[in-house]
Amino acid sequence: MKKIKFTINGKEYFAKKGETVLDVALREKIEIPHLCKHPDLKIKGNCRMCLVEAGGQITTACSTEVLPDLTIKTNTKEVERGRKINLELIFSEHIEKCPTCLYQDNCTILKYAAKYNVKIARFEDRKKNFPVWQFSDSIQFDSSKCIDCRNCEEVCREKQACSFYEITEDKGEDQIIKPKGEANGNQKLETRNQGVDLLKNDPNKFDCTYCGQCVTHCPVGAIAGVSHWQAVEKLLQNKNGKVLIAEIAPSIRVSIGEEFGQDYGKIMTGQLAASMKALGFDYAFDVNLGADFTTYEEAKELVKWITEDKPRPMFTSCCPAWVKFVEFFYPEFISHLTSANSPHMCSGPVIKTFFADYLKKDPRDIEIVSIMPCTSKKHEIGLEKHRIDLGWCLERLDLPNIASVCQSRGGLAGIKVPAVDHILTTREYAFLLHKNKIDLPNLKPIDLDRPLGVSSGAGAIYGASGGVMESALRSADYFFRVLDETGSLDPVIKGENYKLKKKRFSKISQSRIEFREARGQAGIKTARVKVGGRKLNIAVANGLGNAKKILEDLKAGRVKYDYVEVMACPGGCIGGGGQPIPTNAEIRAKRAAALYEIDKNLPVRTAHENPSVLEVYNKYFKGDEELIEHVLHSKFKVKEREGYKEV
Ligand code: FES
């Protein structure tokens, strides 16, 4: 394709057809300030920070397509004056709440203010009485900080198919962005039990899935996750006899470095383990082990699903925003979700039962902090279905030490505890480290604690779109072979590593590891794969808008799949709502590549060969399927509208 020649500040550059001045400037590292431009979204030209002179006219670089021989000037007096006044106007819409803002060390508009010597308070703060909205326990939208760039509204409507935000119909500066409908407190919620028909084509129904894509696409921190770091900090300062455990999700280790100036995709597992100890946590665990439990159960369920010929497809369910999307918008597919818990909802119960017994601790004296890429996880940990019924566990599991330590406190009958107590997003955890002057990149790497730090490559790839599918297929391939050769899944349920017991020429020992068909950043991936001798049609979607396309195609009978993975966020958890900002396709691809690198280099790459997983099945579950169901599975139900409240 012919390149277009043009000049920026007197120097020649080349652009491809359709590229804007800002596209080329970003590629060539020519500084042009910008706020509302996001590569995931359409050009809206709302912030007007990217002013340049193009062919003698002042215009926005993000919306100006390069033409042959165009002359661009990025730093004339008029351009700088225009940017300065626009920034002053932006500050009149954005109340500075810097001491409590997670972006205080990384605030783009403060950096621009310093660069252009802008008086932050030149104009009166016109939004000083604007409300803060809270969506469940996950997201807060502080409308007094909103600069009306509309990125949140677009990403929610266009990419996530939720349309939870609206642009009001007012004119001029009175036109604002807000959550749709009335606040929760003012509106009586409708109760739906079998609400399948009620939900169809009802334009008045909208709700938040807490995916947090509005957070990662907001350029000024007006939308953020509800913070848990204060509660965690308080616990660390006064443990009060409690054991504090931190656990890291698969994708954190390849993204957190960005908060400390490291390259995209830098692997920091060892430094993260050291940082958890430096902050004062007693144990540093890996959610990847929980992911191995999820995989084990999900693969087992998939094998049963196929052999029992249940209605297809089976859907993954470890992304809570996706689950909420199905429960709210597509309840007719609820019965298609795998009931296997998400990774940290598997590791939490394992820690608060088996590990508590090993520690000789009352589970009530253990607090778990999951460090997650996700804002929706903040909602997930509050769900009643994820509370552990300790009395029931004590009756059914062999936990003599817990029984003995709890006796003096009246036993555990009727006592329920959350599986996980707090969620810190990647950004929040980095903030806590900065606040405590812990310089992550310079910590000496250490191992995660054992036994719960042992995990497989299958757990590692959970953070990338297609990772859950590939992990489950690795084990399903093996489980199908066990079923075919032994006639039952009993060895699987009992946690016996059959592969090791079999001779080299057994089909079991030839099970497949990699399913590359599931990998990549495409919004929807489909393939026909051979799993344990069966041909399965698979689909992988990332982004709820893509999930909606699959659901609509399934409903209309246009497609047929056996197994479908959905992650609400672009690229999967590596593009999650709690991840470092910015995130875009290029950054997500680098984070994903690092996860596959981790997988490739681990000695164990499948959940069914993880010795820690097999030990729990062997020693504690002892083939008791009801027990496994109780500890590692959940049920789903139609969701009522939860809306939002003013805080
Ligand atoms: Fe160009 Fe906002 S980045 S107008």
C-alpha cells in the first residue's frame, strides 16, 4: 500500500491510509497530549487536549486523518494556548480528590497541568455537588470527577453490550454521563423468579456486570474499583492473632510490573511473593492452584456433559462478570454454565479447611486477600453461595485439629465464613506497595509458599483469553482416555494419577497438552478439536459484546458448539477491569505471551498431574462426590436488577 508523506514540525513522516496525526505521533514518539483517545474505542474528539496546527488550522490530532503533504505543527503558541485553556476547563469539571485517588502517582491531567503551567483552580469547580454512585461492592463512579469524555458510555454499550450508562438529554454543559434509570434507593426492584420472558426485548432493563471496563477506559480516574486496601492495611497493622494470607491471580504476575515502570509482560512472580512477605502477610499463595482445581472439576464436568449428551454448549463460568451477564440478560442459558467454582473460590475453601487444619487454626482466624485483575471479584466474594458452611465441613471432612481448636469456642455448627475476605485489584496492590515504599522490581525474588504455591502451566494460562478452555481440554483429553480405558471416571474422582501407572503405549499416556486453537486476541475464536478421541466444536469469546453475538447465534440456531469459554474483558483477565492503565491490544498481547512462556517452562503443565491437587482428592475428598460438589461447585440463579446507589 502506498504510504502518505507529510511533515510534523518540519520533519518528514509516512502514514498509512486512514491513519490520524495522533496515530503517527504515538508511533513516532512525538508528544501530543491526549485524554479521550483510546485505541479500543471510536474517535470522539471530546477532551480537545490533542490540539495541533494542521495546514494552518487548529484542530484535534486524534480526528485529523493524514493527507499527502499535510503540514503539522505540534507546538505553536496558539496550539499551546488552546491546550492550556482546554485543560483549565477540564479541571473545572474534575474535582481533585488526589489524596484518595489511586492515580495520584500516575495522574495524566496533573502531569499535563505541570507541563503547561496550568492553574488548576482558574475556573470554579462546577461539579462540586455532583454525586458518587456505587454499583454493588465493585465500582464507584464519582461524577464530580467526570470530564464527560463518554468513553465509559461507549465501552459499556458497544463493547460490553450492557448500556448501563447514559448521556442525559440536557443541552450544553448540563449534558452529563450517569448510570441509567433511577438510583436503587428510589426504585422498587422487580422480583423475578423464572424471569426468562420478562427480560426479553425490554429496553428498560439494564444492569452492571462490574467488569470494570469503564474504569480502564476512563482517562481521569472518575470511575474506580471500590477500595479494599484500607481494610487490608488495617489488618496488616494489627493482626490480632489472625493468620493473613495473600494469593495472586494468574495474570497479576505479568502486569503489575507496569505500575513500577517495567516492560509490558515482565514476569514478576518471585518479586510478588517477596512483596507479600514484606508487607507482612504470613503466607504468599498462588491462585493458580485454585485454577487447577477449577480445571479438574470443569474438565470432569465436560466429559460427563458430552457422554450424557446434555444440551450444548457447556459454558465456562469462572468470570463473575460473564456469569452476571448470563444471569441477568440470558437466563435461558444459566443451566449451561459449568458449576465449577472460579479459581480463588476453589483455593479459598481449601485454605479455610485443609490448610487451617494443617495450621491448627480456627478458620475464623484466617483472612484471605486475593490480588486480582478484576473489579467484579469484589462483588463475587460477597455472594451468599460462596460462604463456607464450617459446621457442615467439619462433619464431612477429616479435620481433627480444627475440631479440637474450635471446641473451646463452642464448635462451628451453623457458622459460615466468606471463602475470600478481601479483593485488591492489581492497581490497588501496587498502590499499597508504593504507599509502603516497597520497590517491587528491586525485591529479591522468592518462591511462593508451599504446599499451596504448587501449580501447573494450565493454571498459569487462565489469565489469557482461551486459557481456561485450553486448560480444561488438556485434562478432558486425559479424562476421556481414562474413561475409555477403564470404563469409568472413578480414578479421576479419587485423584489417582492414572497416567503414571500406565505403560508407555497406553492411550492415556499419550494425552494432548497444547490446544493452540483457543489462543490469541481475536474477539471470537472457533475451532473443531479432537479431545480424547471425540470431535468437539469449541468457541472462545472475550468481551461481553462478542459473547452476546455467540448467544444470539446459538438462540437462532445459526451455530452449534459443544464447549464455549467467555471472559468479559478484552483479551481475558490480562485486560481486566483491575489491571494497570493503559491497557490496549498491544499491551494485552504482551501480557498473554508472558503467561504462555510461564506455562511452557513449568515442569507440570496439566491440572490432573499437579501433586497438590491429587493429594487433596486422594487424602481429603476420598472419592466423595457430594463433598467435592459442596466445596468446589456453585449454583446460579436469575438475577434481579441490582442497579446502583448514591454514597
Ligand atoms: Fe483528541 Fe481527546 S484525545 S480530543
